[in-house]
Amino acid sequence: MRFLPGGSDGLVIELSGLAQTLALFDRLQEADLPGLHAVIPGARTLLLKFDRFQTSAHALQQAVAAFGAIGTAARSGLQHDIPVIYDGEDLDEVMRLMGLDKPALIARHGAAHFSVAFTGFAPGFAYLYCADPAFDLPRRTVPRVAIPAGAVALAGRFGGVYPRQSPGGWQIIGRTDVPMWDMSRPRPALFMPGDTVRFRAASPMDVTILPPAPKPPASPQSPLAFRVLRADRPALWQDGGRDGFTGQGVGQSGAMDRAAMRRANRSLGNPADDPVIEVSLGGLQLRAEAALTIALSGAPAPCQITTTEGRKITVPHDQPFALDAGDVVRLAVPRAGIYSYLALRGGYDIAPVLGSAATDTLAQLGPMPLRAGDAIHGAGRPAQAVADAALGPDLPARGSDVILDVIPGPRTDWFTATGFQTFATQSWTVSDAVDRVGMRLTGGAPIERAHLGEMVSEGTPTGAIQVPHSGYPLVFLRDHPLTGGYPVIAVIADYHLDLAAQIPPGARVRFNPIAHFAPVTTDMQEMHS
């Protein structure tokens, strides 16, 4: 096995194959190592996410080495029978690649044994390992922008069913109406690691299975705080994010600029990770329905209060500010950065989803974005001791130059020395393709790769910098998929993640590699013979 760097609080363990990977995954789940809070399996790797105040990458390496030789997993789980209508857009291409006609392909697919190896990409998306080597199929040369929910697809000894519409490059052979993700179930994800799956041709006896209609939220009993008058651009509920659901393909999400969220809350005496309203590039207008105290932090969006008497007052950033009933709050486009945070003394009353109020835009999970006419209720919790006002850092604007510290790896060996030098010395321009999932960088020479083949899927941490075949970096931010299929050349240091989130289109980025441990190869059999 090899130990590879995975960012400030991540460790990647590379093994010889899927069986050994799943066996070590099970051992880690049983061991419950201190400070280890998530293990994300891939086809041949495990990404270990840990708390740097409780453990370290070195301590985890020693703990794994102490396990001794890793065999194969003896897994058990639920068995699933999935009816399929075989009419996929890539069915003819798969038939050609396998040299089978349609009846033979359906029969072979139905006879194949699929086991749930790991989850990722989106909530409810499971990578189903196929025991039949005939289904070792390449991805599409050109990925699709939108694959419909329920699509049954194949790629590289894996099968999968898309839980919702999303982009992807797998070969689509059919569709099913069985929901992969349903929040009304005790376990929203249908497939979990260890489960087995059989596919079969759908028959007239199969009844279309639709997810139940969501229950309308209960009317809050807490007092009304705001009424939304306008929300021109995304205004989302965010907090510190959700933990403990990576096994169902759910990432952490949470506020893009966590330091700004915490400053706003602490200035009001709220818990640091309390829910806040995250406003992207201004455009929000609210009317206070009661006497309130607010704080605004993050991107310096000009904030003006219009009182009931018509007076106009400018709200300072990073300081508490009192409102009277009827006051109208307007946030304009910030002169720098992207994300501003509006906190309320006593907190907001917002129902959590899987333990968090964070809105995950990739997973489409969490409270709905704010819209004109929405009512916002306050929780009315007693305020704690108020922290001294702390001003936020200067944020980058269009045309700014930003330096981000990065930790090389885990896949620097997929690039030539020239390619890594290009990555580390060239100035990259942030394109208009920026959102909570990530940002695409352009400009200059592409990064030269040493390996031109496809990489099998593996876990990706927040701040991972993937390099697709184009050679231009893609930086993963808070709502990124748990797994990715392109090599990660480096990971942004955790103390620069908030800064990275606030870089607007048109700014320039340079990466500064900082020292970190080199890959370590361990022969478990030699160590324990």
C-alpha cells in the first residue's frame, strides 16, 4: 500500500485493488480511531479525513500499519432487484463494444452480480462493482451535460443508477423508476456499501415506483423576523455543514467562507456555526417585521437601511446593528469577494436536513433558497457573551492577484516535472464558471500530464485541484462531489479555503506549494512476517 498526502487534514491510502480497499475500509470502521471522522472509499484508495487537533497523518499511518496484513472483505448487506427498461442512448455502442445483440446483452446484464463498493458523486449514487469482466467498458469520449434521473449506466467494471439529473460520462443502457434517494425513508440512499444488486428487464407487472410527495413544513411557532422582498441572486441557508453521511454519498457542504460566518455569529453572541443567510453577489432585500439585531460579514456588500420615516442608514460590516419593525435592508453587489453573511441575534428558526441547515447545491439537499415573499422566523434563543468586533480581511476583486498555499499530491506523479512547474509558477485566471461546487481556471499553457489514461474514481477533499485532459485546473469548493475521476495535483491548505471561496471571476491565482510528507510505500506482509 502507499500513503499519499490528501491536504491539510487528509490522508490517501492506495491499495492493490477493490477487494483490499474494502477490507481496509471495514477494518477502519471497526477500529474507530481517535480523530478519524470520515473514510471515503474509491476503487483502489481510501481518503481518510481527520481532526488535526486529535491525530495526524503520521499517527494514522502507524495505526494502519499495526493492523497487519489486509486480506479481502467478507461483506453482507441488503439484496436489491431493479427492473430496467433497456432503451438507453448508448445501448447500441455497448452492444458493439461487447459484440452482443440486444437480447444477449439484456440476459448477460441480468445474470451479472453487482455489489455496492462505495458511494459518491451525488447523494444516493453508488458504484456497483460487476463480477463479470465483460462489462469493463470505457467512459464516453464526450461526457453528457445532463443524464436523466433513473438512468442505468456502465463504465470501467462499474454500474450505477443516477439518482437525479446530473452531468456524467458513463454509458447509458436503460432506465428504472426505482428511486435511489428518498428523504422519507429511514435510510434515504437505497444502496449502501455491502449491498448486492441484480438487474432485470422490466415487465408489465412492474409498478412505477415514485417517491412520496414531500410533507409540507409545519408552520413555525417562532416569531416572524423578516419578509423577503427581493432575492435577485442565490441567497442560501448555511451553517458549519453536515457530518457523518459520506456513506450515503453526502458531503459536508456549509458556508463558503466559514471565518466570515463565525465572525457574524460571534459578534451577536450566537454559537459560531449557527445558521446564517449566505448572499452571493448581493441583490437581497428584506423587511424587518420586529425589532431585531443583525450582523453582516464576508464580502463587503454595501448594506443600506431605509427606515419607516424614509431615513437611509449605512450598516457597518462585522458589527451588530439594531433594526426597528418596518426597516428595509438592501444588500448591493460587493466591491470585492462573492459571499456575504447575514446573522440574526438569537438565531434563525430553520429546520435542519440530515442534521444541518446547509444547502448543498450539487446534492440539491437542504433548505430551499430564499425567494420573494418568503417569511423568515427567528429562533429567539438567549444570546451568549458577545465577542469583540473583529474586522474581516481584505478580499480579492476582479483583476486582483491572489496567492494560495497548496499541499502537493496525492497525484503529482500523473504529471511531468514541466507540468508541475507550469502549475506552480503560472498565473491562472478565474473564469466565469464559479459557484459553490468549484471554479475553473484558464490562461497560459496547459499542465502537461505524464499519464494520459483514465484514472479510477477516488475520494476528493475540499480544496482539491483536479486537472482534466484539457490541462486546465478545476478547484473543488464546499459543494464538490465526494469522488472524482481526474488526478488531483494538489490540495489548497485549509487556512486558505475561505480566501479561495471569495475569489471572483477575472481575478488571477498563483499556487504556492508548501512542504509536506512524501508518499510512503509499505509492504504489509514484510512488516508482519
